Amino acid sequence: MCRPDSSKKQNTNSNGVLTILNSVVSISLLVYTIGFIFFRIGELVPLYYTYRSECIAAIIGSSILRFTLSSRVEKYMLHIVSLRIIALIYVLDHHAIKPLPDINNSLYTGKTVVITGGNSGVGYETARQLSVNYGTHVIMGCRSEIKCIKAANAINNEIIVTKSNGSVTPMIIDLANLDSVKSFATQLEGRKVDVLFNNAGYAPVDKSSVNDMGLNPAFNDMHLAHFYLTEQLLKEHPILRVVYTSSGTHHCCALPFAFVPSFVLELLPNIHRPGCIDDEYLSTGIRSPNDAAAYFSCKLANVLHATQIPRHHPHATSVAIDLGWVGTSIQPWMQTQLSPTSLGLMRSANVGVLPMINAILSTDDELLDGLSEGRKLSDGGIIMNTLGRTEEALTYGHWIHANLTRERMIEVADKLWDESVKILKANGY
């Protein structure tokens, strides 16, 4: 008589454990999914625009699967199906990105690429892949001489092992000091330079004081110094290709207002847009301490500068690239053992730089692929999304809806250019 009760009790306990386990797995998957969407949004949006029919089919199929599975066993099996996120991560990292140029193409051997911030993160990995895989000569511009030499030695050792034709040369440049930028450019005089990769950047400390020139330090380091370096190199290399590490954060200027009716924006023309560049920012913002939107403003400045380079230098080409979230050392929490990169939530550097490799090595015709017919690179700089595909800058719908049309932003880009030149001249550069 006791055995049935005992068996029933065991079943009840077993069901309770399974229920708790099911809840834990469900919550874990939910948290992981939220994290995945947060860190990969910069890849998911262009993925949808590029493979719209496939994405719609996948969403419909997943929805049908979710609402048709009802039995207990099938619900548990749903957790296994939910691991499709891992499959999606694999697709994003290995198949969705535009294929890289052929490593056996001898055209890349002998090409010289200058990279700022070349001793770590995106800059280091780009230098490594270019020199080791493609045989290019890379000039690594770094602030720290010790770190620069160490990074260059590591890559050169790999070059020796792989018997590549590439090479790496360390050079010092401190973007916080325009004299250092000038010295760096002077040392490059007489050398062959094909590509300038304006990569160096950092996460600005909020409310850090203005620099010796009375400028916002983030604006000086991430925009003005690169602007000055670009102008110096273009004097000797008019057909230079300029590549920028941009960021999807520049969209923060428009995103908070993507769903605000246009007539409301017209009634509130001075409404604060975080990370935006406007007349007020150009007059006072660039001369103020950093704020929470300093990084966003600088990345928008990079995009605006890239759009204008061919307009002022018709033989040059320029590309600003949104790399999405890439695991680097720019933030301390990215360096932890259990980081978003190790969990697959964020791209690793060796995958994240693939669009950069495309931007640096692609031919002009390849860069024009996907743009409107008759488009010329001399018509203005372009952007490259996280999948390595080129697009026109500032053309996403939320920019237009936020009353920030491309034409209006090009006017802002002109003002940013003029103000940058004015500041440089006022300080003897």
C-alpha cells in the first residue's frame, strides 16, 4: 500500500525539479537572447535589409513552431530549438559578412597601410591580417613606444613563421598632441602610402577637462587629430584612400526621435538630440568638457568627415565603417574572462575587422557595388555596414523621420570641416 504513494511522491518531486530546471533554462535563454539582440543589433539590422525574405521566413517559421508545440516534451524540446541563436551567431560571423578579397592576389603585396591605434584591438588585428595574410606593409601608429614595439614584434614573428611578404613598422603618434601628429606625418614624407586607417579611439571619461587648446579632449583626439593627419597625408598622396573606424552609436543622434511625429520636431527645433552635431555643438560643445554623448558625437564627426573628403580631394576615396560591438580593450569589462565576446554575444576582433579588410583592399568598383547606378566615389564618402557592404551615409529612415535629412547633415559636415580648418589655423597648424 505504501509503494504507490512513494512512487507518486517521487513523480511529484521529479516533476517539481523538472519545472524548476525548465524555468531556469527559460530565464537563462531569455537573458541570453536580450543580450544577443543588444550586442548584435548592428549586425541584425543590415542582415534583415540584405536578406529580407530569408529573415521573414525564419521569423514566421519560428513563430509557427512556438505556438504549435504544446505537449510537455515538445516544450522542453523548444529549449533545444531556441539554441538557433547560436546558429545565427555562426551565420553572422562566418557567412553573412561579405567574402574577403583573394589572399593570393599579388596586387596587395607592397601596398602600404598606415594605422592609428595599431598596437591593440581592431588596429592590431587589422595590421596582423593585412601583413600576414595579404603581404602588405603596415605602419603602426601608437602612443606608447613600448607597446608599439611589442605589438610589431609579435606580428613580424608571425610573418617569419608564415613566410609572408608583409612587414610591420612601429611609429609613435599621440593624437592628443597635434605636434606629435605633425611629426608623424613629417616622418612619412617620401614614403609610399596607399591607405590611411583612422582607427584610434577610446571611451571618453565623462566631465574630463578641456585640453591645452581649450577643446573637448574626445573631439580633439578622435576627430581633429585624424582630420589634421588626413590633410597632411593628402598633400603628398592625393589618391589616398581614407578609412575610418566609425560606430553605429552615431545613430543615437536620430534614434531617440525615430517615432516622434515630424510636426512635433518642427515645433521643438532646439530639442536636445544626444550625440548630435549642430551649430551649438560646433560653437560651444567642442570647447566643453566631455559629456555622456562625447563618444557618439565623435563617431558622427568621423562619418561626416568621411563623407566630405572626396568633395575636397576629388582623387581620394573614403569609407567610414560601422563594426558593431567588437571585443577589444576599449572598455575594462570587455577584457574579463567571462566577457560578452567569450559568450558569443559580441564579435571577436579577428571577425570584427573583416569589413575593415574589405574596405582597405577592395577596388573602387567593388566599393561602388550596391550603390546607385552612376555613383562615383568622388561624389562623396560612403559607409560600410557590419556585414562589409557599402551604403550611402545618413540615409536610414530614422534620420529622415527625425528631420535630419542627408542634405541637412551634409550642410553640417561642411560646417564641421570649416570649423576644423579654422581651429587648426588658429593654433598654428
